[in-house]
Amino acid sequence: MKQTTENKILTKIKKARGGSLFFIEDFLAFGSANTIQKALERLTEKSEINRVTRGIYSRPQQDPYIGEIPITTE
């Protein structure tokens, strides 16, 4: 079974630590910039990843007491 671009990206992201940042360029081996951007958009809609700002995404970091720790650009 062929793995989708979205699944390839999610597999790579899940191998990283919570709170890690990712850029569209990190996934260009999986397809064109437009394909990657659309896959990241879908993963954001599914709450698999967070969009920090344009072109920058993060894997949500969870704390057992307070839940998800937000990433800020400050």
C-alpha cells in the first residue's frame, strides 16, 4: 500500500519530540511545496500539528497537569 504525503509527514513529525518546530522545507523530499503545504494544512485541521506562523509548524507538547503547552513566536 502506497503511503500518502500526509502520512509520510506525520510519521516524520511523530519521531520528533513534542514542541519541535518544522518548516515546509523539511518535507520537500515528499513532494512539491504546494503538496506539502496542503498536507500540513490538513494535519493542522485534524489537530495533529499546530501552525505557529506562516510556514512554521510544531508538534504539540503535552504536560500531564496542564495539557497542551502552546508554542509562541515571542
